[in-house]
Amino acid sequence: MQKLSSIERTAVARAEAADTPQDIAQLRADVLGKKGALGQALAGLKDLAPDERKKAGQKINEVKARLEAAIAAAEKRVEARADDV
């Protein structure tokens, strides 16, 4: 679970720092993609005991939802900035 917190902190910081649609696309791939950080965490669930798997899966889904919201906010910010130019 410590790793999830680290993934979340890093991804949120990257979302806040994103200046271009390409930055956001790369962030999405790095974190939410199949081979991304959360994708790897999901793949690791198979190695856990069933009761641990359920709790870990819920935690991963919570982190994923927060990251999707941070990425969506970054997209809106970048789009708004592009519209101002």
C-alpha cells in the first residue's frame, strides 16, 4: 500500500505540472495503462490471498479514481490555457 501512495503522489504532481496534451497523454499511459504503475499493481493482485486481494483491489480502484480525476482536471486546465492563447 505504501507503493500506491507513492504512485498517487507522483502522478498527482505530474498532473499538476502538465503543460501540454502530450504531457497528459504520457502520464495517462505511465500510470493508468496496462503496463503502467497501476496496471502492474493490478497484475500483482493474483499473488495475494483472497482476503488481501479484495482489500488491495479496493485500494487500487480508489487511487485510480482519484488519479483519473486529477488527470481530467489537468486536461481542463490545459485546454482552457490553449483557448486563452
